[in-house]
Amino acid sequence: MAAVCCASFAQAVIKFDKTTCDLGKFAEKKVQHCEFVFTNTGNEPLVIQQAYGSCGCTVPTAPKDPIKPGEKGVIKVQYNGKGKFPGAFKKPITVRSNASNAIVRLYIQGTMVVEEEK
């Protein structure tokens, strides 16, 4: 008779409500903010180990405390395009965690216009 064993692995899973935030059209001098809400749909606490932008103009802030199974968290992103080239852009934010989907890429996009001097 053969023995059958079923193993279920406990793991965190990060699921974002959206992976792209559209900032629309805005003036160069105005700092933009957006939020990415996520849920830990796994069965272990979720720990965000790192969240970083592709350049210094995109600064994400992630929760420091573990997110319990079933709970939500927020990654806040600030975009400061002052001194950057105007026009359309799409910037990636990389999120690393202990989740089964350990690396997730988020995006902010928009169109920055030069503000007229008064």
C-alpha cells in the first residue's frame, strides 16, 4: 500500500488593487502623490523588504510592520519632477517581499507640463 502525503505550504501572497497609477497632466512645480493598496491573500504574515523607484524623483514609502493574512497595506509614492524633462512618462517602482510573488513591479505615469512664469 502506498502512502499519500499532501503538503500545503504556508506563504504570504501580495495582491495589489492596481499596478498603475495615472497622475494625469500636472505642472512641473507640483509634487504628485499616489497610493497602491494591497492585500495579503496568503496565510502567513507579509513583510515588505524593499520598495524603490527607478530614480530619485520617484520615492515610495512601504509599511515597516508585517501585514497579517487578510489585512491591507499601502505603499505611498511621491513624484517630484522639478528639473526633469517635461512630457509623458512612466516610472517603475519595484516591491520586494517575502510573498510567493516576491517581486512586483508597479508604475506611475502622467504628463508633466512646464509651468508658465507669471
